[in-house]
Amino acid sequence: MGYPSVDRRRVLAAAALGREAGDPGPAQDGAEPLRAVAGEILDVSPHLIIIETPAGTEERLVIAPWATAWHGQDVAPADLPAGSMVVMRTRERRVVERIWADTTRITGTIQSISGRKDLTVELDCGPHRGHRTVTIPYRASGRLQVRHPMWEAGYLFDAIGVRKAGGSLALLPATSQPPYPARAVPAPPPAYAGLQSRIFGPATWSDTFDEEERGAAYPMLERQDTGCPDAGVSCTGLPYLALGSLLQVTNVCSQRGANVPVVSCGCVAGRFCDRCVECDTSPRGRVVELSPFSYVELGGDLIKGCFNAQIGLG
């Protein structure tokens, strides 16, 4: 017999604990809702963007006069090329205010770096995400190496870039590289008794979720539950949870919150004992890794790579 679905797990866990099963989605805090929209650009002008969604439907959205876009660098929305895959943040009435085109995040452990000008990086992205080969263009190497000084096998790597011609270009450091090898994560403080009390730390994102998925990867999952020998590692005193748990995630910077289901193992995120410095300096240790949709709808900027988060049990 197969494992129950994420939604079914949440209901069963709530029944076992004698509590109400929460519902995924944004908190009812009165803030104007943000929505994420994804698709392939069919046509774009200064005032209108037409996309084909992953479901194959055509959508037309109005571009706000103040909207900005990123496609390896800041560009005018009207200059985005047709065929680009975009994630967009919209407000009510489907008004687009921010566009990220062909944006990817490259997170893993360095296996090798080769090349003289443009560099080729081989990464182990964990047992669930396999291996990736990434190119660092010469023009971006200095900026990356300032925050990633250890270009050696066994050290962690985390960059933001663009998908291009079937590969990925790493252009911006997503974080400061931890000073220890990936297998030498500092020991955590004593674990919290649970998520009844709030826990603070960096929330990041990954593009390895399904298209349009709203969900989270969490580091401290039971290894037997996930079938992952690398689960359960974090330098933060996080409690153990199971797949299907509902996290209440609040962006401390934007004060937007949502209930987000844990849909996958965050074993790679748990090896980063780093800080986020958006609007304040967070404690060390990533507490959650979000899908792009969940991250954007909580007010996050894909290029900045993190926001200070507060998590609890949803």
C-alpha cells in the first residue's frame, strides 16, 4: 500500500494530535493579496503581457507603470524576449508589478570547478535533486567569489542566475558561503519542544518544485518518512515534522503570512548555517525552503534569495 497524500497526512496528523486541520493559503490579515503567475511569454508591450500558462491557457495581464523585470540583469518589461519563462507577482485585478524571466537558483555541494575564464561547476544538489552542471561567466566570477571564496570540492554553493540554451548561468551569489564543508554542519542548540512558540530564521526558495506548486521543503523530517539518509540535519534547533505538516510562515519584512504545506525534504537547505539580512539580521540556519509561488506571494524577491521568516505550526 502506498503512502497517503500530503493533504491526507495533514488530516491524519491533526486527528492524532487532537487539533483542527489547518487550510493551506494566505493568512486573513487584511493585507492586499499578492499572487504569483507563471508562463511562457507569447507577446509583451510596455503595458500588456500575454503568456501561455503551464496548463496551456492564454492569459493577458496588465503591466503596472512602476513594474520592473529581471532577465540576468534589470530590464524594462517590454524588452523581455518572447519564449522566456516568467514568474510574475501581481496584485488585484491581475496587475503585474514584478517579473522574473528564466530565473533559476543553483544550490548544492561543489564537486569540481574547471575552466580559465568562463568556469564550469559540477554540483551535487542532494539525493532528491541530482547533479547539475553550471557555467559561471567570467563577468560574474568576481562578484560570486567575493561571497563564495572556497571554490573547492565539498563546500556549499548557492547562486541565482538564468536558464539558457539548456544550461544554467550563475550570475549572483544568493548567500555568503558557509565557511565549513557541507558535511561539517555545526551542531544545533537544544531543540524546541514544538512549533507552538515561534522560530525565526531565513526562508529561501528553490525552483525544483512542480510548476505553480505552493509548498515548502523542511530540513528536520524523519528519515524513515522521507527515505532520505541526509534528512534531519540543521544548525537550528528545529523540531521534527512529517511530510504533510502545515507550516505557518510569516515574512517578517512584509508582515505577510500563509499556511504552507511541507511537501518535500529540505536536506540541502539544512546544511546552510547562514543568515538573512533583509530588513534585519536573522538568526543562523535556514528554517524553510519555499517554492517560487509561495515565496513570491509572501512578498519575497527571487533575486534577493531570502527573507527573514517566523514559522509556527499551521
